[in-house]
Amino acid sequence: MIDPLEFLQTYVRIDTSNPPGDCREAAKLLSGILENHGLSPSVFGATPEKPNVFCHVGGTEEPGLILIHHMDVVPARAEEWSVPPFSGEIRDGYMYGRGTLDTKSLGVAHWCAALRAMKEGILRRKLFLAANPDEEVGGGDGAEYFVKHLPFSLGEVYGLNEGGVGVPNMFGIKGKFFLLDMWEKGPVWMKLEAKGSAGHGSRPSKQDAPARLARAAARIVEHHEPARMTKPVLDMLRTLREKGFARHLFDEKTMDDPASLERLASEFPEIAPLLRNTFALTTLLAGFKPNVIPSGAEGTIDSRILPGENPDNVAKRLREMIQDLDVSLEILFAEMPTGSAGGPLYDALEDAILSVHPDAVVTPYLATGFTDSRFYRGIGIPTYGLMPMLLPRSEQSRVHGVDERIHLDNVREMTDITFALIRRWNQDSAASM
């Protein structure tokens, strides 16, 4: 069998930074491994530089399972890292490199677990592997193209992609908690723009474009829309309560009481983004010289909206908030929140996690970010998100950060849990025959 550590090291050493997002060598590695095990993967894409890798590993019964990850990674500035970012260097029990967490290690776990399941002859239900490019810049030439050009029908199938992770302690509760992403908030990226007259820096005015833009941006980022409960968050809290946790977090009688929800968000800041839309100022552009007031200024807002919200309605409320400042607001990119209902995959995942971490708690979760899962959900595939490993909070900031790394034990852990999932999924199949 393939050694997952050697596989990951080889994979990380392929620079798939996006932009430009050239994944040809990564696709060659992944498809070559499948071919060496007697399989026939399909490799296709919107452009030669952005191929998708797709393979039916085995099994004939439904519902099937498709394991998903993306090959591309965000860029890394080598001068900021303590090791070359595409070296795959192993130091003190960790492998360093861009993509070790997001999401090449997940792909390695999927590939290794699937090939082991094939070798052991346990595949009754259909099992598919998918590796997509282009996720880090929106997925248009990756997963979106992939789901529209599948070479054959998958039939009834569930999907497992990146997303949640195992965390130590949450909401003031001690323990191991695996957050299974059932829903994702929707992104709404907006451009603010102010126009006016240029002038001398010694004669400022409240009507100057940069000043108006600054006031508009401040209003938006300081604005806290009322906290409200959504079904995905309520499902999470109810699950925690049923398992003996979270009794201090909420009372069913007050779940729709805004004041109670505000107290909850204030006491536990990590739950606050799950209870309201958020607004972050991400870019600012104005001026070219310290003593010249420019005639224009612009900035961008990254908003993440709750299930039940609509991007256009959110943008309309913000425009009304800043209309007196004569600052325009335009939606650059937006997606509706997406999610999947619970089902047999949830139970199988829970059992797989508990087979490795018997003292863990598995709970549904609303992700504040968004992934390629939305494209799979868009063609009717219930898709969940999980990186099946326990990741210390001190390591989570390394995703997209400097010195991204993964502990070697985590690579094995993800592989073991993924194999346990496949085994349980096919045991269910055997029991139903």
C-alpha cells in the first residue's frame, strides 16, 4: 500500500499556487497512483492547466459516496516562511508546506483509504474520488465545471468534502468536538466607491471622497445586525444538549429571544458569527501623494450571511445605511448559503470518528466560510464538510498562513477515520441486502 506520508510529501512539493492554479502535475500524480492500482481515472477540465481527476474506485450499490478535495493552494511568500513553502520538510513531527492542511492531506487520506478498501474487497456501494482545481479563486474552472461535465451519472450519492475539523474545547466546554459542516454561510463581496473633486491636503472637507468612504466603511463594519437563531445552529446546540453539554448555552424557551441571543454571542465570541451576518473591511484604495486629496476612493467589504438571507437584500440594507454619504455599493460576488439535511452519511461519519476517538462528540455545524460543496449540492448531492482530525486551535491559523504544517499523526488519523467511514458505509450496505 501507499505510504500516506511519502504521498503527501510528493504532493506538497508540486506548486499549485492559485493564481495561476496550474494543477497539471498534481493531476498527473493523482491519476498515476490510481492507474498503478488498475483503475481508470478520468482527467478533464475547462483548460489544460486546470484538470479535474475523477475515478470510480469500485462498488455497484447505491447510495454511493464521493470523496472530494481540491488540488490548488493559496500562494505563499517564501521570505516569510521558516522553510521553503513547497519543500514538504519534516521537522519535530510536523510536515511543513503549503497545502498540508488545505487540502492536500485530505486528498491523500481519501486516496489511501479508498485504495485500501478496494484491496480488502469491502466495496459494495459505489465509491468515487474527485480532485478539483480552482477552489481558491471561486471554483468556476474547477468544481463548477466538473459537476456540469461529469463523464457518467453517479446515481444516488453522498459527498464528503473539506470543512469542519476536530477541535479541543468549544463554547466553554472541555472535550473533543468534531464539527461536521452541514451548512455554509453565503459570501457577499461588495465594492464601496466614493467620487469627488481632487484638492490640496491643506484644505480638507467632509465631502472629500476618502473621508466619505472611510465613514461609510466604519458604519458597515461597526454595524451589528440583530442576532437570530437558524436551524443549523439550533441543530448544533440541541445535539450538544442531548449529549450532556451546552446546558449553559441556551434554553429552548429563549432561542428566539434577541436579548438572550445577544448575551450568548457576547459571552462566547466564537458563536457570534453563527448568529448574525458579518461584515469585514478587506481592502482600501485611495490617493497617490500625502498632500493631495484624491478625487476617488474605493474599498471592499466581505460579508458572510446566514441561511435565510438574500445577498440583494443585505446589500440594499447597507446602501440605505450609507446613502447620506453619497458612497455607492456594488455586489462583486455573491452566493446563497447552502446546506444538506442529515442522513445516513452523518451516522456513518459519527461512528467512524468514534472508532478512533471514542470520547469525542460529533455535532452538526454551520461553517462561516464556503467551499466547493455548494456546486455538488447544486446538482442534488448531499455534501458534508469534514477534515477528520483533531487540530489544536494554535494550528488552525496556519491554514492560508505562514508555516502551514500538519502533524504526521494527523495524516494517519485522517486516513484511518476515512477508511473507517468507508467500511461502515459498506457494512450498512451489507446489512440491507
